[in-house]
Amino acid sequence: MRIVNKIAREFVKRKLPFTGNNIHAEKLKHGYIVYSYGIHYPMYIYSNFSRHWFGNSDHNSLTTEKHKTQCKPQGNKVLHLDTEQMNELIITLI
């Protein structure tokens, strides 16, 4: 579903797929993932196995920082990984 970025957090909260302005999210077989500017930068991942949220700790642009703020899972502890670790996690959730 196409949305405006300012409501992205509501979709993330419910783990629903969406497409916004340079952000998108999709369900995986065993999780959920939110990207900024394509699949090369996963911002947030939810694992159904661990029932935890993971966030990307790598430095990024001001725009991606804004995307992170718009999509951050509120009220949930987020464990931080770098991009390489995030991509390895995605493989386990497909």
C-alpha cells in the first residue's frame, strides 16, 4: 500500500507492508523488514524467532536518519546491528 511517510510508524507497529517516499516494508516468512532507499539499507527488522526488533547502527545520511525516526518501532527495545549483520539476519528470516 502506498502511504505518506508520516504514518509509516503505524504500519511498522502492525508489521504491515507499505511503500512510502524512499522507504518500504515487507513481510518475510519469519519476520518483517523496513528499508530506506532500497534493499541495500535495512533500517529495522523484526524476527518472529526471537520476538525482537533490530535496528541498523551504521552511519547514514540525514534523510535516512529522518526515515529511521519516522519508522522506529515505538515502545519496543531495539537491538542494534551493522548492515552486514542485518543482511545476515534477513537470510535467516526468508
